[in-house]
Amino acid sequence: MENSNRILVAPLNWGLGHATRCIPIIRELLDHGHQPFIASDGVALSLLKKEFPDLPAFELPSYKISYAEKGRNFKIKMIWDSPKVFKAIAKEKKAVKRLVKEHDLQGIISDNRLGAYYKKVPCVFITHQLNVLSGNTTWMSSKAHQKIIKKFDICWVPDVKEKPNLTGKLGHLKKSKLNIAYLGPLSRFEKEELSITHDLMVLLSGPEPQRTMLEEKLMEELYKFEGNILFVKGKIENHQVQEEIEIPHGKILHYNFMKSDELEKAINQSKKVLCRSGYTTVMDLAKLEKKAFFIPTPGQYEQEYLAKRMQKQGLVPYSTQEDFKLNDLSRIDDSDGLTQFESVVDFSSLFEIFSAAEAFSKVKENSEPTSTSLST
């Protein structure tokens, strides 16, 4: 067993994907004898506290990210909200520095939290977006993101390096000076051969108001579905709530949320899955080798890119949220579905970055005369 290190794991609170893909990282840290500390905010923090109730958990300043009600206003709202995001990042840097000092932390793993680093300990950044798609400003948003990634000691990309891969141009650069390690797709789930009990599983997540808007749209369209539906709303609340609704040709079983073990079993027992095309969901469905249908979040370029890419490859059909109709689900039968990419990750080697934090600190102090603060 390795020497135990105290490692802060800090996922972004943007939907549930960043938090859920940190679950296998946290499990690996524990398996390798390390002590994970959890830090986030909102539903991301709530989810990880439910998954790991015995681990220390701390609240970080919220970026207060929400979507525009109309997809075409997504970029405008992101620009409008950017001052409060930069303000939150500045607060986050101070909070992380305080946590490192108070709890003698030896490293940080940030999943897209831009201020979750401290120059005196090894810092890892997890992202599948080396390129950040933003329409005609993609070049600018990508360069800005890569500049932030450079402040970290290494970037872990949850995909395979070569083709075929899941992220396409999102997670692969033609030329780069970044220190990048490809982890292979990350999933908290394992595939099991279980009897199918759900004809369709609906799996929702993501910031409001778009999550609720899709839920309302689907309840209207799925009323005439023939068969049994398991509908997981992705609302992380204090207590799990279950409700069954009769429909003319079947039933809909509602859950506000499910923990990982329940969700793993439910997806394995589902014939088809209807969900957003968030990258963490794509990785999970690939691991479980499921047939699916995607409805990307309106205006979110990354999800739209992934959905179009999967449909073009004949893997998963998609529809816009506005145009979705019940009969669109018939296109699932003509698709191949997702299959997992076999990849072996040597976490022992990856975690070696944390094994000499004290020496690392001295090297950093001697080699970094310039400030590493985020410019606003």
C-alpha cells in the first residue's frame, strides 16, 4: 500500500456529470490508500456526500451557473454571467488555499473548477474539453480554457488518445504544449447481464430551467408510450421519492434521484435510454453498451456536437428539444448503440504526482517567480 496522501477532489457543479465521473476517481484514491476530501457546491456536493457519507466534505463558492430559457441566448447569458463567475473563482482560490493549509492537503484534483488549485501542491485538472465549442468564438474560448489548464501540473482527459474515440475534436488537439494524460472513458458503472424490466429509461440532469423544461416536454410526449418507463428526474433532494403513474398503454415509475448502485442496476435493466448528450452520460452508456436517444441541452454547443457526431456515426439518434416527438424513438432500432472502449489505466502511476508534495512545493517556489493567479 502506498503512503497515504490527503487529496482534495473538487468537481464543478454544472449538472451532475462532473461529480459523477469523479466517483471512480475517489474510489481509486481510496483503493490506493489515499484520503480524499470532497469540495464542491449545490447538487454536485449533495450527490457526492450521499455517495461517500464518511468522507470530509466542504462547500466551495458557487459559480451560480444557469441556462437561458431559450437556447439561442445561451452564449449571451454566459457572457453576461461571466463577471460573477470570475468573482466566484477568486473566492474559490482563497477557499482552496485555506483548505490546503488547514487540513494539510497534499494535492488537488479539479474537475473543471477553474480556481481549485494552489501552487504549493500538485494540481490536476480533469476535462474532456481541450477545445471549448462556442460557435464563431470557439477559437477564443478554447485558447482561454487552455491558458487556464496550463496553470495546473497535468490535465487528465477521460477518453482514449487514438481513433476511434468518444470526444472527437473536443478532447484532442492537433498541436499542444499541455501536459496531457488520457485516462480512457471514466464511468462509475459496471455492465451486468440482467433481465430487462424497463422498456425505456428517462435519465435527466443539468442546470435549471432547462432540466424542468425537458421534464415537462417528455411527460407530455411519453403519455402515449407503449410499455413501462422508468423516469429519473435528476433532482438531488434530501429523501428519495418514488411515484407510479398509469398511462393508457403502460406505466411511468418516477424517482427524483437514484444513488449510483441503484442507477447502475436500473440502466442495466433498461432496453433503451432517453437522456441528454452530456459527455459523462455518453461514457456511462458506452460502458454499459446501451442503445439510446439524445436530446442535447438547447444552446450548449458541446452536447449538440456530441449528439450530431454520434448520429452521424450511426450510434445514437438525436432530436432537438423543441422538435422531439414520441415516434422519434423508433429511430433507436436502426442505430448500433454505444460500445465501451477497453482501456487499462495505471492509477498508481497517475497518483505518483502526489507522493512528494513537500519536495514539489519547494521546486515550485524556486521555479515560479511569476504569479499563477487567474486574470479576470
